Amino acid sequence: MNMTEPTVAYVSMEIAVFPGVATYSGGLGVLAGDVVRAAADAGYPMAGVTLLYREGYFRQRLDASGTQHEEPQSWRPDLVLEALPQTVTVPISGRPVAVAIWCYPVIGVDGDRVPVYFLDTDRPENDDDARGLTRALYGGDARYRLEQETLLGLGTVAVLQALGYGRVGTYHMNEGHSALLVLALLDQLRTTEHGLPTPDDLARVRERCVFTTHTPVPAGHDRFGLDLANDVLGTEHVATLRALGLVDHDVLNLTHLALRASHFTNAVAMKHGEVSRAMFPDGTIHAITNGVHAGTWTSQPFKALFDRHLPGWRRDNWQLRQAIGIPLDEIAAAHAGAKLALVDRVAHATGKLLDPNRFTIGVARRLTAYKRNDLILRDTDRLAAIAKRFGGIQLVFSGKAHPRDWDGKAMIQHIVGTAHALAGDVEVVYVENYDMLWGAALTSGADLWLNTPRPPNEASGTSGMKAALNGVPSLSVMDGWWIEGALEGVTGWSIDAETGADDERTADALYTLLESTILPAYAHDRGTYLTTMRGAIAFNASHFNAQRMLAQYAIEAYVLPTTTAAPRENVKELLAG
């Protein structure tokens, strides 16, 4: 089917639709892109809405000491997006801001399309500050951030109206950045020119809103003083928020706004649900564990392997469960192909020639303190001794630190500095400018995926899910999605949460598992290691995918108007395409 009328608007500060469209920084945007890709595969009636960032997040450059330098990530929207003729106007900080609309059609496995609309304020009729609102992702000060989020929230509703869409059944707010769309929906329900919306109006809006929270870290929830909110949103909008109990004293907390204005709120893993319910005890928070888009994150060698043995796997990801019957030598051959591709990519980018026969560990994610990307380097003498005993280890790191995250930047310097000291039995390479292409190469080409966040700060994590699609087992602290995916020795290996809360104990457990279990299997009992690789596909890839995630949203959260789509009880048929 080709859906022309979206009944779900998926709204996110960042959506990664394609590597060359630099409108994402990492996990949140990539996850959003995977939701949209799953909807396109299913022919599901959805449209994505986000902002267009002409300088992207930033391009990362590391000097010889590992110091991170940020440069604009410029790209050409006109080369990859379609400029639509419609424009809208959004009031921001007391003046009208003209907004252009670009479109990228995400095409599913059967040719169905889900449009993603990009809002762009770089228009000649806007002042310089307004034109800059779609310059950079996560840049600027608090005013810049609130103005961007006002553009996303109010602009989403205006854009969908301008494009001629009828009643949208569900607005899915992916993180609190998009929560201000609630104000636009309330504006639509005003019964008098100057009257404030009523609690009944809020109840009607709530029926149309779904909210996904992604972070258990308090700093990840946007908060603004009401003086700033008055300046940016206008006194009438702030009066609405006050009248409906959508602000906390003199603070506008966008997470609280989204929670109070949604009929369904979910965390992104079961453990994250527990943590979120403790953070927000007044709300009902469900758990829908993240998943990744199988067709995007499976490497070419494994796509060919699955096409031979499981020919319907792209339409029905559950078929990956049957990977348990794929011969181990074919798993080994596919992985060897993916590993060679990583070796070639690293050599081209860095000049460093990795050994395809050495045990290779991938560590790639955003650089911030709680993720502890450099924990494996805590005891370099012990790591070197383990590596010497088993023929060497290669560590491939990647990831960006936010420009103002000094701890994250220091972590990169530590990794790069340690690389020089360790050269020999432990080879370390740091790949600049982590993006979708590097994510795909690393999660498929490593022999082991390492994840050591300090619990319970990992909401979900998705890189290990991408690794599982390619038969790469995880070694992870029990946090986020891994609590649900960990089958010891079957899908990977685990460090318990209590141990994982302490850096020294976590590092000790990590080294012990490498020395006593993982490397002995890899070096001396390859059949056992390959069985774990196959188990990662069969047990984890078959479940932790975006198709299952979308099905849960459709069944549990989304409300489809009966005038434009099948009733809710028929959603499973709709998802089957």
C-alpha cells in the first residue's frame, strides 16, 4: 500500500534519514530514523517532522594529542531533499518567523513511502537570528534552544496543516524537545478569541499525544525559566501553561509538559521504565524497548547469508530467530567479510592497518562520563598481558563529545594518549567523526562489542543491537536493553549491575571475562565462539528490531482515526503490509 495520509506524526529534534543528511548527532536521531524506516517497510501511515540543520551537529577533528576540534558539518540540502512550495509562519520571540519545508521520502522494502519533513528558517524575509535557528543541532544558549524547540513544536502542527493533511490521530513526541506542539494543539481548540483553553481541551489534546522519554540523567531534561518562556512563547501561551498546570512554579520543564499532556508515555527499556517511574512518580510510564532497523544495520555479507537461508527476513524480522539453524562455517565466512570491510575502512581513514586475524573489540558511542568508553584502558599492564597471551588485541574506538562536555573530551585524550603507550600487543585506533556509516562498519566488523555504562544511566543503548544483527556478541554491564538481551554465553557476556557501579570492580570483571572465558573460546575453541555469534542473531536480532518496536507502539500507544485508517484492533494486519 502507498499511504498518502499520515495518521501518526513522529516528531523529533533529530532524525537520521541518510548518512549524507547531517541532521543527527547520535543515538536519538538514529533511533528516530529507524522508527520511520520500519514504518515505511510496513506501509504504516506515518510522517516524520524535524528541523533542518545546515551545519549539522559538528564535524570532529582530533589533533595528535586527542584534543577534539569542532568544525561545521556543512551539506547541501538541495542535493538530497525536495523543496516544497508551501511555507508557514511561526511566532517566536515576538516576531513572525517564516519556515520553509523540505521533504525526504523514506522508501520501504515494498516501495511504500514515509515522508520526513524538515523545517528550515534560512529565509530572506527572516532576521539574522531567526535564519540561524536551523543552523546547528544542540548549539547556542538557552534562548536558542527554546526558540528551536518552539519552532519544532508549533511548526509541526502548522506544517502538517499547510500540506493539506487532515486530522492527525497521534503526535508522537520523541523526547521532550517537541513538547511545545501541545500548545499548537491547544490553540486549535480555543472556543473564543481570547479565552484560555480548558481542562477539557487538554484532555482532548492528551488523547492525541504519545511521549517517549530517553534519558534517566536529570541534565538531559530541558528546563527554562518562565521569564525566558514569556519572551519566546508569548505571555498568552505561558498563561495557558499556567492555567492547565503544565509548569512547575517558575520553571517550564518540557519533560513534565509532555508527561502531563500525553495519554501514553513510555521509557525505552524495562529497566529504564523502573528508573523513570522513580524520577516521575506522578505519571504512568510504560516500557517499549528500542529496536534497530534490520535492513539498514545488517552488513552486506550477512544480508547475503540471510537472503539464502531466511529469504523473508526483511519483511518479517522474526525469521531471524531461525538463524539458529545456519551452519557455523557460514556465520564465520560472513563475519570475515564484514571484518575485512572494517579493516579496509580504518586503513583508508587513518592509515592504520589492522590485522584481520586479531581479536578486535569495538567501543563506539557518545563520549560522556557515565558511558566510561575508556574503562577497558584502566589497567593497561593487565590488558597488555592478556593480549600477549592470546595473540594480541585490537581496540577500535569512535564517538564525539559534546563541545561543552569537558569530561568527554578528556576521555578522548586519554584513549589517544594510551594508544601510543600500548602499541604492540594492544593496538588502539580512534576513528574521527562517528556517523551512521562508521556505526554500521564497527558494529559488523568487530569480534566483540563492549559497553560499560555506569548503571542505571543507560536508558537503552542500540549499538549492541546492531552488532547482534551481524553476529557480534556483546560484553556489557547489565543496564539498558542488555538486561533483557543477556543470555550468558549464548548472546554475549555480562557484568552485573552492582559490580558495574564501581569503576575498579567493573574493569576487573571485564578483564577476568576476557582472560578466562571470551578469548580462550575465540583463540582455542572457535566453534563455541561462533555458536555465541549465532545465538546473538537468533535470540537478540530477532527481537530487538524496529519492526517489533513499531508494532508495540501501534498496538499499545497509537490511536488511528476511524475516518482515515483501520480501527485499532486491525493494526496487526496493517503492520503486516
